[in-house]
Amino acid sequence: MIDHDPSDMDLRRLEGNEAVDLILEVLVEAGRPLTTREVQAETEKRLVRCPDSTVVFLNRLRIKGLIKGERSRERKGWIWWVEG
């Protein structure tokens, strides 16, 4: 019997535009800033994961200007959102 890491749960890794579209969808549907953990939980509910670690991928989208992000002392980590 093969022992699987339960945190990996055979999640499908998204690539390219599919990953970008999913993150934008998650943030728009939330209607409020989400923490990195919350974004990761939402992607896992859909049985997928980001191409890189969630925080690295979100930061790349922030640098490209596709999403907004900043450190939040109140929420003890990064929060992410879409403007508009």
C-alpha cells in the first residue's frame, strides 16, 4: 500500500491561464480580501492547486498587476483581492 500525504490529496496542478483565471474567480467570488490560507483552502475545495506555492503564485500575479496584495497585521499575513 502506498502512503499518501493527506495534505496533497491528489490535487491537480493548474498551469498558465487556467491558474490565473481560477485565482481571479476565487477573489471576485469572495467579494473581500482573502488571506493566503483562505485562497489555498478555496483552491483545494476545487481539487486543484497553484503551479507554485500559493503565496509565490499570488505574489507573481500581484507583481503583474492582476491582483492586489499587502501584509495585514490584523490577519497576520498577506491578504489578496481584485479591484473593480
